[in-house]
Amino acid sequence: MDLLEKCRTYTRADEARDVGLYPYYPVFQGPVDGGRAVLEGAEVLMLGSNNYRALSSSPQVIGAAQDAIALYGTSATGSRLLSGNLDLHEELEADLAGFFGYEAALVFATGYMTNLGVVSALAGSGDQVYLDEKAHASLVDGARLAKASGAVVERFGHNDPGDLARQLAAAPTRSVLVATDGVFSLEGSLAPVAELVAVCEEYGATLLVDDAHGVGVFGRGRGVIEQAGMQGRVPLMTLTFSTSLASQGGAVLADAKTIDFLRHTSRPQIFSAGLSPADTAAAHASLREIRRGAEAEPDALMAAEHLRRALDALGFDVAGGSSPVIPVRFPDESAMLAAQRVLVDHGVYTSAVLPPVCEGYQLRIACTDAQSPDALEAAIGVFASVREALLPRYRPAA
Ligand SMILES: Cc1ncc(COP(=O)(O)O)c(C=O)c1O
């Protein structure tokens, strides 16, 4: 059996394709910024985009990206360490640090690489890493690399500071990294940041909050740390530019010495080209827009609250939470895939999520500032009109 035998015998995707229920790699023609989108030739209401603040179609953001291309070209052309470091990167880092209240920031080429690069550079032999058991794959993969360098990696119960405290009390070392998502992007729950800070401070552990889905949305745009009143007490924060900042890339925020260490030791930073000029400028313009509108409650949150209540009233199995993400749960894969197909056929796009990405089967709805009240009412109407067909199949057994 050669290496590629596993590919030739891989049938899972074909099984879904054969029955017309394959949900992945949908082809959108045009923008997917959270308003209306064109999916395989038909218009849909986009309820699957992480562009929470709808900034990817903002004239300011588009203009900034266009200007950057005109001035700098299309590529940073090399690692920032040697030849690809632009003033655009450093200006963005200074503004990120100022806005989020840290001494310094370091921009990476993606949010995934940020977590990978931070965890693997900071933890190794003699260190311990504690991850929330539902932490994002990029934190998990960073911990895998740390483990390969000798770190001990443990999991603590999801959003369970008590379990973390019990484990830290028994930990053999104080050289500990604790890492969690700020907003769990599949279930929409927020990490208990204040409680995690208290535990980490008690045991001298260093807390990292990956606020990929909280920035721009919570805490006057500053995310869940600010929302929890914990500014200045979370030593490491990471974020992605691919959600509210309407771009590509990511960043870590920390004290100046830690950032300097990461600039020179983090392998995904050193061995990959710098973020492109357009992506850097777009993220920076989005940051300015978020800072400008920071005092206003995002429409995405109000839209999600309205939709969550409406779906619950219709009898869907909707998880709680206060974020723009609404998971609608199903008891099995076929019911979930059938529901997704029916919704698409009626002009509403939601993302189908199933193991190994999450436990169980769910449609993930993500609200953004771009969904007008009329469009949301239309979507609720679609959910209502298909519920009779869906409910018998998807209601969990009592
Ligand atoms: C919690 C979390 N962290 C990090 C990432 C990675 O971000 P990016 O898309 O910039 O690689 C994501 C995106 O899936 C995420 O949800």
C-alpha cells in the first residue's frame, strides 16, 4: 500500500455528493461580506460570513487596499526579518498596540500562523501548556509543536476555571501558558475571562486569549478582555484580521520584550513572507473604522439576538450566547445536511459544521452589520416555511 492509497479509498465527500448534500467549498460569485451573495448562480442571504462589521465592502477599506497596491505593489516579497518589512506593518502594529492597550504588537500572515507561532515559540522543554478543551485548532497545533520541543500539554474543561485551578494547583512548574479562545466560534459562547485571569494570577500562569471572534464586536471593539474589565491583566492576546478587520493576517499583542522575542524566534513569522501591502492596509483601515464607531453597539449583535429568539420560538434547537454566532443543532448528519440544502434552495446560506470540526451536527449562523432588518425577516420566514419539513427529522428525542 503506497502513501496515496488513503486518498484513493477516501469516499466520505463522494457519499455526500452522490446524494446532492455536499455542503463544502460552496462557490460564491462576488462578495461574501454578510449581506446578499450569489451562490452557484442564485442569490442568497449570507448567514455564514465572519465579516461581522461588514467592512470588507467599506469604501474606506477598499480604498486603503487599492492605494497600498498602487504605492507598494502586490507583495511584501520576502520575510519581514530580512526584506519584507514595510512601514505599513509597523504602523499597523503601533495602532493595534495602542487600541488594545498593550506595549507592542506583531503582525503575522494569518491568524492561524499567529497562534501557531506564539505558542510554539513561547513553550518548550520545561514548560506546560493548558488549553481549553474546545480551543481553536491553531492553538492546538501550536501546542503540538510545543510538545515536540518538550512542553507538557494538558486540557482543562471547557470554560471551566475551577478545573484549570485544580490542575494548576498540582502543576510541577510555574512556567505555564494557559490558552483559550475569547469567543468560541462554533458555539458562540464567551470565555470567562475574569475568572481565568484570577486563576492564572493566583498560580503565576501566563494567559493567552485568542480573540479572533471578539474584536470589533465586544468591549467597544476591543474584544472580550475589555468586555470583562480585564484590560492590562491578560499578558498575551491574539487576533485575526479575517473576521471583523475584513482582511487577511493576524497579530499578537504583549509587552515589548515578549514581542521582540517573538519577532526573532517565531518560526511562522521568520520563515514566511510578510503580510501583503493590500491586506495590511485593509486591516489598518478596518481598525480605524472600528475605532471611529467604537461607542455604538454593533448591528450584528442586535441582529443575532433577534434571530436567536425567532429561531427558538420556531422550535429550532438554538444554543444560547450573546455573540453574533448562532449554532442550530441537529441530532444527526443527514438531518443537518438536508436542512442546509433546503435553506439554500430557499435563498438562505448557513454553514454546515460537523465532526471533527465540532462535536455534533450544527448549522452555524453568523450575523453581520450588513443584514438589513427586512432581510432578516425574510430569513425568518424561510426558516418558518421549512420548519414543518425539518422539525420531525431534527428535533432531539425527548
Ligand atoms: C478562534 C480562531 N482563531 C484563529 C483563527 C485563524 O484565523 P485565520 O483565518 O486568520 O487564519 C480562526 C479562524 O478560523 C479562529 O476561529
